[in-house]
Amino acid sequence: MLVWSQVLNEETFAILVLMALVTTFITTPTVMAIYKPARATGRRRLHPRKLHGPTSAPSSPSSAAGGAAGANAMELRVLACIHGGHDVPALINLIETIRGHTQPRRLVKLYILRMVELTERTSSILMARAARRNGLPFLRPYRRGDDQVDVAFGTYAQLGHVHVRPMTAVSALHTMHDDVAAVAEDKRVSLIVLPFHKRQHAGHGHGHGGGDEVENLGPEWRAVNRRILREAPCSVAVLVDRSFGGGEQVSSEQVAHGVCVLFFGGPDDREALELAGRMAEHPGVQLTVVRFLDGKAGSEEHAEVTLRPTDARNAEKSYTFSTAVVNGHKEKELDEAAVAEFRQRMGDAVRFEERVVAGNVIEEVVAIGKSREYGLVVAGRGRLPSAMVAELAVRPAEHPELGPIGDTLASAGHGVASSVLVVQQHDVNADEVPVSVVQIDGHDHDGEHSKDDVDVGEP
């Protein structure tokens, strides 16, 4: 002690302690202010990137994937996220269906992003070191025989003449959406395809709700999907796979594959219709578009829809709708224009139905999913809902991130046999709130009252 007292006096010791405290408290905020990680650029874009543009005609340069920078109408960039090999067959069939079979065939750039959870295991940490460069998943060159996923997509790239780039994102689940958004932004993709967090394996009772085995990946992966839907810089499609394509690729012209599009109106439904237009180009796809019209007594063409936020305790079981201020008459005009242009462009290649629904629309939707006539049912998420869809907000939601129609088709209890694709159009203004009360032309639909009303216009 005598030696140390000769080296450090009280004044010097106090200065050293003070310097240590200052260094400790200043370093972290300074680094955070100076260092900007690369994946921060994957946040919401200032300009929308979507499939549906001002005009949908494939020959029009202005319809280039809804504004994908520098892309022409024949190019489609897709980022497909997967968990493992079980997601590959349905994904390849979906991409091949979207790609169409026209001459010349549409150029497809397919980016495969395998999402791997970062854990404390040594193998996970080593994979993270190999996979991450500058805060982003890196592009792995395809190596034959690497694993089943690479083999499957490598074969598909060679036989189908598709540009495929595999990548791996190793990240904690609470930041996985940042990686997905960053890659989508960097590659300028127009569509992100996500696997649903539940997998259904058909049993003997497939299609009747009694024989399907449901594998749930857990609430963590469900939360990943919800964050991607919220933060994605482009349009998103969630695939609820029920053996889509039956294990047989639909690239063969002999395959008869039924696809049904449910159209209620709104931006998400128009995006679903645009995506379906690409599917209709495939000779093996038989496309049906079902447009639902409100036939209830006293219903008006431009009914005013007002949504009220739900109680915080019920937010997880409530659908989320956009709070963006929209012109209901303009939305109706856009719906009519989209349908008219679609019918003119497709002609007799697509079967078009209009169903006037005066009763329970859920029964109509479930009947289509259970009919076994369609291997895939495509629906919009419905964040700017029509009056018919808005009325469904009062129902308890099992999968609110899919919207009322997608949730109905994805629920195992309804016995739906078809795979489901739920489409969300990119919208930078679509801030969403959980909703439980609906007013249509001033009339409540469940008797609850709230001071905070959200007016979504007059769809």
C-alpha cells in the first residue's frame, strides 16, 4: 500500500476513475451515431415497388412491375424465403406458375433466401460468420451436391432456364425481417414470397378437416412473417402450402392446374389480380376469377366504412386494417378499371364469375376452398377493405396477419383443401391498427363503442 500511495495520489486516482466512467458511457452512443449498419437501408421505401402499375398491359413499359427500377414488363424479380427442403416443391411450382409459358418467356430472377435462426450453438455461430458480410447475407455460389435445397434449385435453374441465386440469412429471429428487407431492397425485387408458419400434411381426411396433420413452427416464426409484412419494401405473398401441385411440377403443358382468384376490391385484391394475370399465361393453368358483389338489402354501392381500434388486450386476435385516408370513389374506379383491363387482356383464357352475396360471405369462400376444383386460391390481404370484408373484422381472428379472407382459408378447422396465396400490395402509407368494431353508413356491427374512429373511406 505504501508503494501504491507513492505512485497514485488521491487526485490522480479520481481523474482515472472519472475517465473510465466517461469512456464507458460515451463509447456506445458514439458508435451508434457514427456506424450505420448496411441493413438499415432495407426499411420502407419512399416509392412503392409492386406488381400492379398504372396500366397492367404487359406490352406497356409503364407497367414494369409496378415501378421496379430499370426493370421492363417482361422481367420479374422474386425473393423467396424458405426454412428448409420441405418448402422447395411448392415454391418451384408457384414460381413456374407465375412465370407463365409465353414466347418469349418472361425473364425471372429468383433469389432464394434460407432463413436460419442464430442460436448459441457453435455450428450456428460458425455459419453466421461465413454467411454475413457487411451486415447482409452474402450470395453463395451454387455448389453441386451441397445439400438437397441447392440441388433442387440448381436442377430447376438448368432445366427451366431460370436465373437462381441462393443466399443464407443467419440472424436472431427478432432481426430476421431486417435481413429480408435489406436483400429485397438490394436486389430490387418486386415480390417477396413467404412460407406460412404452419404446414399441413394431408391425411386420409384431407379436405374434410379430420385427417390433416398440422405442424406449427411456433409463434416466433409467425412474428417474423408479421414483421416482414409490415416492413417489406415491396409486395409480399404468403403461401399456405397444402401440397401445391401435388408434387408434380406444372411446367409440363399436360398438367391441368386450377387456380381461383377471389376479388372483393381494394389495392391488395388488385395486386392479387395482377399476379393471377401472369399465372393465366401458363397453358397448364386454368384460371378462374370470382368477383364478389354485395347483394344485401339496402346496401349501397359506395357505403361508408368506419373502423374502430380494438382494445389493447384483444389486439393479437384482431385483424389489422390500414388507417390511410383514401378516396372511396377513386378506389371503386380503380377496381372497375383493373377488372375491365384484365378481362380485355385475358379474353376467353380466363373464366370470370360475378357472385352477388346476400348471406354469409364466409360460407361462399369456404365452399370454393373445399371444392377440390382448385389447387391454389389467391386472395388479397384486404387492408383497405370493402364493406363485405370490413364486416368480418368483428370475428375472432386465428391468423390476423392474413386478413379476414386469407385467415378463413388458412384455418385448418374449415376443411379447406386448396393451397392459399395471400397477396399484399406495397404501400408506404399503410399504417395499420387492430380493429374490432365496424360502422357501415353509421351503423355499428357489434354494439361496442370507442372514441377513436378510423375512417378508411368509402370502398
